[in-house]
Amino acid sequence: MIIPSIDIADGRTVQLVGGREPALAAGDPLAWARRFGRVGEVAVIDLDQARGIGDNTALIEPLLPLARCRVGGGIRDLASARRWLDRGAERVILGTAAAPSLLRQLPRERVIVALDAEHGEVMSHGWQRGTGHRLLDRVRELRDLTSGFLITRIEREGRLAGVDLGWARELQAAAGGVRVTVAGGVATPQEVADLDRLGLDAQVGMALYTGRFTEAQAVAACLRSDRPDGLWPTVVCDAHGRALGLAYSDGESLAAALEQGRGIYRSRSRGLWVKGQSSGAVQDLLGVDLDCDRDCLRFTVRQRGGGFCHTGSWTCFGADRGLPALARRLLARTAQAPDGSYTARLLGDGDLLASKLQEEAGELAAARTADEVVHEAADVLYFTLVSLVRAGVGLDAVAAELDRRARRTTRRPGDAKPREGSA
């Protein structure tokens, strides 16, 4: 698949030719992270850190909640790698510092080794110095210690010179099953698809920023269909991964959806279908994923207004259940709760809500049997959801925060805080 690249130097998004010559400045990386994050992981590279001439940490940190970021550039020690993982980076990219002794101290699944090669020799210090190591030898040496490789062919970087598929096959063989991302020279959507069919990813910068092709075109090139109409079945899910229904996509609808950040599909009877255009039940597009066979899409959306189904139901499979459904009902009650109802009281009285949270948490802590735990946990979750609604926070934001915490590598001791008034 495509891995869009956000290269940052001097506080802005840039593209360099051959890693040395400035080619263009693309402005604020925040907008690019929002856009690129809809198609999967995004590579964020601090070029100043890589060259030892600056630090763009303050600019990169706000990108992490917007996209699943692979962060690299100047990460040369264990403490730096752990800091980025703890901040929420999906993975860290280690360059010439990726010695076996360092890699063994990091979770393998959270590390990518970057090898930047010029005419087959691994380069260092922002592509300025030769190391004397041959690229394929280095791949074989480190493949058991990393989740993937990022291989940049410097002589093609930023030049849109195309990808050498024979060279890519050699990399894949040397990696021995470890996922390889190829950077440098990708010029067409078909090259992204060719690499994808070989089991490799394509990191793309210059082609996207210059408009040579779009993320939608790259994704579409990777897809296939066995339908007579050529459409791609599209499973529509909410932010919790639960299916809302089935739709269909084609190149035009996919491009519109990614460009506008909305749920847009291809109706088999009405043509281009912008979900909610007439009903008001619009969708914010959070992400697009391809299945393993590349013949099906998943759209992850935030459904607004009414439900997804034309009948008015939240899903095409009937009414929704569970915590997300309860959270939506409570949110609706902020405007509709009848005077005197318990939910209305809680929403209007922060002191009462705080008291009930403390009371129910204590009862959950004291519960012993399975039935007691279920009953008390349900109470705690109800009051927790009311707290979220009162603060205008969605349940998906809490899930995202838990996901970010799960990516931390530095663990807190978790000791109980001293109770107020205790010695």
C-alpha cells in the first residue's frame, strides 16, 4: 500500500531531491496529516534532526492524534525511541543507530529500520556520509530484530524516476518475510500497485505534493473486482469497528470521499451517493482500509444525525446496542431529557454526578461475586458516560486515548494515590 511521507525541515513540510536539494515547500504538516491519515500509516521524518541541525518535535507531536505515524529522523538512542513511542507514535524509524544492541531493547513490532542507500551503499547523517555497509547485507543482518525496513534509494529520491521492480524483489528476498517499504522515485499509481502485489509498501512524497497522482488513485490501483460492474464492496463501520452496512465504491467515489473526508459511495441505481446529502445523516470519513485480497474496502466513519440505514435504523442489521448506543441516547437527552428525569438531573448537577461516581466506584471495588461485579460495573459505566456527555466528549475519544496508552513502552508503577487526609 501507499505510505504518504511528511518530511519536515525548518518548521515546514518540504521535499528534497536526492536528500540535498530543496525542491518545494508544502506548508503546515497538520493539514497533510489529516488528509494522509485517511489511507493508513504516515511516515513523519524530522530532516533537521537527521542532519543534526535542528529539532521539530513541537511540530510533530500534534500530528500523532491525527494519523498513525511512523516517526523518524535523528532517533539515535533508546531514550529518544521510547519517548516517541510513549507520545503515541505507531512505530519509530531508526537509521544508522539501529544496532542489534539497541533493537533488542525495543518491542520488535514497534520498530522500522531505515536504510538509505546510494548505489548500493548505506549512507548516514542525513544521506551525507557513506558507511561502507552494503545494503542487502545490512538487511539480512537486522531482519530478525525489526518489524519492517524503510529502504530509500537516494539516487532516485525526489526525481520521480520510477521504481526498479527487480531491485525491489532483491530487497524482499533479503528481508526474509519482514515487510519492506520502498522510497525514492515512485512516480505512478501502477508502481504502488506493482509493489503491493509483491508484498511491499511504497513511501511517496514528491508525486503526491506535485499532483502527479493522489492517494485515491494509488489505493484504487491496488484494488481489483470480480463484479461485472467493476465496483468494490465497501463495508461501512463506526469508530468502534462495528458494521453499519454495505455500500459500493469506484474510483470516482473513492476520490471524492478521500478529498472531502466524507462518506461518499457509488449507488448502483443513483450514481454518486453522498451519504446524508438529503437526509442529514452525514458521515465523517475517518479511514479507508483494504482487505487482504484487495477486493473489498472498509470505510471507518463517524455517523452523524440519523442512522446509516434508509429505514432510519442505526445499522442495516437493526438497532444498535452496547455502550456506544447508550452514549448516543444520553447525548440526545442533553436536549430532550424531560424535566425531572434522572439523566437531566445528573447533566445539570455536577456535584450530584461526582457523588454518584464516587459511590458507585466504591461499590464496584467492594463487589465480590460475578453478578455483583456486573451490576456495579454497569452503574459505574452509566455515570461515566453521563460525565462524557456532560463534557461534550465522545466514547470514541476515550477509546483512542486507551489505544495511545497501550502504545506506551514506559510503564508507570500504578501505585494507589494517598487518600486525602491520610498521613
